[in-house]
Amino acid sequence: MDENKLIHAARHGDIDAFNRLVLAYQDTAYTVAYRIIGEPDAAADATQEAFISAYYKLDQFQGDRFKSWLLRIVTNACYDELRRRQRRPAASLDGLENVTFRPDPDLNPVPESPEQHAQRRELNRAIQDCLDALPDDQRVVAVLVDVEDYAYQEIVAITGLPLGTVKSRLSRARARMRDCLRAVRELLPSEYRLMDE
Amino acid sequence: MTGNTLPDRDLELLSAYIDGELDDRDRVDFERRLAGDAPLRDALAELRATVALVRELPRLKAPRSFALDPAVHKRRAPWWKRLFATGTVLQLSGALGAAASVVLIVAALLLNAPGTEEERALPPTPESQPTQVGFAPEPTGPPDTELRLRATATQAMPTASPPPVADMALEEDDGMAAFGGEVAGDAAGSAPPAAEMPPPPGTIETFDAAPAEPLAAGQSQPASEGATQETAANSAASEAEEAAPLFQEEQAEQPAPAPTTIIAMPTGTATPAEPSLKGTLAPSATAPDVAPDEATARDIADADEMQAQDEESDYRWLAALGIVLLPASLALFVFGRRKARRA
């Protein structure tokens, strides 16, 4: 059954049809949530809340870009989670000067040699920590463009921001990421060293 | 130049250039700059490496299924079923119905309020009823005009002076006012004053009603038929002139005739002649003669009242509808509210 039929059936109360949509998009939704929030449990909670919210707001969905509409709900759920964390900080967000590498949650085990696996884990951890160090609004745009590979206009649709704001936030986020990764370049594998090294 | 010292504008250009989001003209301009600006090229390379690193991040698998539990999240009914299930529609309908009921009742009260029309403000006074001229023809003008004429005629009766009524006729209908003035003048001039020849009590007016009735019939037509009406009116006026002596003769010859007199007073066009005729005939209108006039006047008043009542009753159904609708709407609203609470 194609996506439109599943959406139509879900709108008419077919929760099984909606759950098929959930299964189709839950990896994407969770990836975005994890890259924005930076913690697996909080990302899972935000993802679940986003799907529940989407289920009850399905009547509001207009158009044919269900994925963009869903990711907008996911990013809003992430903002809510980040605001909760700011009110009750469970863990401090390290600045650029104090980037620490937390243990990899091993979310996506890839069959590779132990050395390669360790190297990749370290790299991913460094990048994620640099992402976590970004301001929230810049991180959301950077994740959607550089992690999910969305075009600018799709970012406009997802976030509701003006195109100029998307461009400026993205350029500032990339500049910060560049500076962050430059600061920890000695930890990166040689093939990932930056150009100015 | 390093990436740290690049202005924000160049950073945006670099970022958009990497993503292929520059339009053709900006892209060409930027590439021209890149060709002659080595630090800008270094900054571009560094930013590209950063973006490539971030894009190396793996796609994650969800740690668990986020499918919704049907037991927890009930099967979603269609929106229209949900609206009824939660009582929203019932509450909304009830509220709208109650509001509409109030509007209906208020509108009906306003429309039925007394004193909204001029004729309701001019009820026939008891003293004027006997002196009102009893004429049967259908009114040719608007009701208020007719009433005004009637009131003026009533005021003019005691003095039996034609000028005020002639003036009124001028106001109402210029074409017929000329005729009225003539008739009034002629009739007033030819007919003896009431004080000069008081008829004996009990005298019945046998004033030639036969010629007057066709006149009334003719003058009850629209004013556009001026020529025909004028001819008929002139003949009526001449008949009236002839009737005065005849009337005097009959008074002498027939002391007690049967009360069969009809005073023909066509509405509107013959109104100017009214005072003169009254001036001639009113003194003889003793008790037996006044009775038919009163009856006719009462008939007219009754007809007016019935018409007014009919107009009022036209809006009473609105109030009745609102009164019926209001409790039903309130019941619907309460029912919907209870249903919403249960939901």
C-alpha cells in the first residue's frame, strides 16, 4: 500500500495503517531526534511523542510531503525536550573548549574490523559532541541539512523559518563545527584531518 | 585569510556554494572570486571537509518500535464521528440555536411594538366618529393620507368652511384639487347655509344618492383617469346643485320619509366637496341619520384595526418560533456538554 493510502486509512481511524507509516519513518525520526538532542533516551522519548502527536494531528496534514510534515513535529518535540532539559539540566552541555567524548551508545553496529569500528566510534562521538555544542536553533538546521541532506526549501517547510534565516544559521553552524573539529583534530583519524592541518 | 576571519556574507556564500544553492549569477561571481583569492579557496576546502565529516555520521536505527499501541491509543474515528462523539457539534448547534431563538424573539417584539406606524398613532376619537362622513368606496390613496383627510374633514365639520379641505386637497392631489375647489365653491355658493335653513327634526335626507353613487364609483379609480373622473365629478356637482332645491322641496313635501339616505363621499377626489355637502346636509343629520354614518365609520375603524392586527400577527409567529426553539436549543447544548464530559 502506498503512503497516500496509508495516510488516508489512518485519517479514518486505521491505527494499523498509521503504524506502518511509523515503521517506515521511525529510523529517520529517531536519527534526527538523536542528532538534535544528543541523548538516546531523550531522543527516543521525543520520537515517541512526535508519533503520538502526529497521529492525533493527522487531520491537519495538508499536501503530499508527509516526511517533511512528520519531521517538523519531530523537531518541535526536540525543542520541547531541550527546553525541559534547560529547566532541569541532567547533564551539562560542554562548550567548545571542554568537549568530552561520552561512551558511544552503539546505536548502529556496522560489521567492520575492531580497529575501524573504534576509529569510527571516536569520529562519530567527536562530531556529535560538536553538534551538541551548537546553539539549538543552529543545530536543528545543521542536522536537517548536513545529516538528513535536505534542500534549503525543505528546511524552510520543516522549520517554518525564512530562507535567509536558514542560510545564516547554517553558515554559522558550519563555522562553529569547523572550529570545534579543528580543536579536536588530533583525536581524529588521519584521513579525516582537516585541510589546514 | 582563514575561515575565522571571513565575514558572515562570505560564510553564507561558501555554505550555499557547497550545497549548490547559489543561483547562476552568484555562482559565477563567486567562482571568479575564488579563482583569484587563495585564502577563500582554503576556507572553502576546510568547510567542505567539515560538511563531509558531518555527513559521514551514520544513519541510526531506532532502538525500539515507536508503533502506537491500539489498546492505549484508541482507534481514531473519522473527524465527523469524533465531532459528534465528543458532543462538539451538539454544543455548537445548541448554542447557535439558542442565539437564533433570542434573535427571533427580540425581532418579533421589535416588529410588533406599538406606535411604529403613523396610523396607529391616529386612532379615531369618540367625538369625531359621529361627524366622520360615512362613505363606502375603497380608499384610493395611502391609508395615512386617507386618515389625514378624514381627520381634517372632521375638524372642518363644525364650521362647514371649505377652504381648509380645499387646501388639503391641493396638498394631496393637484389635479383633483382644482375640481374639488370648484365643487366646493359651487356647492358652498349654491347650497344654503346650514344656519339659514335648519331642517325639521326627523327629516330624512333623500338627497339624490343615485347620481352620487356612480360618481363615487368613478372617483374611486386611479387619478390617472382624470378626464373621466372630472366629467363624472362635474355631473355629480351639477346634480348636487340641482339637489339642493329639490332637497328643500322634498323637506316640505315629505315630512317623514324612510331612512334610506346614503351620503356618497368618494375618497380623495370628492373630499373637497365634502364640507360644502356637510355644511348643507349636516344640520339635518339628526339621530336617525347619524346611525348609518357611525356604523360605516366603525366599520372602517374595525377594518383598520383588523388590518393592524393582521400586520401584528404576521410577526407573532417569529416570537412563537423563538420560544419553541429556545428550550430545544438549550436542551441540545446541555446534552452535548454532558456527552463531552463523558468523552
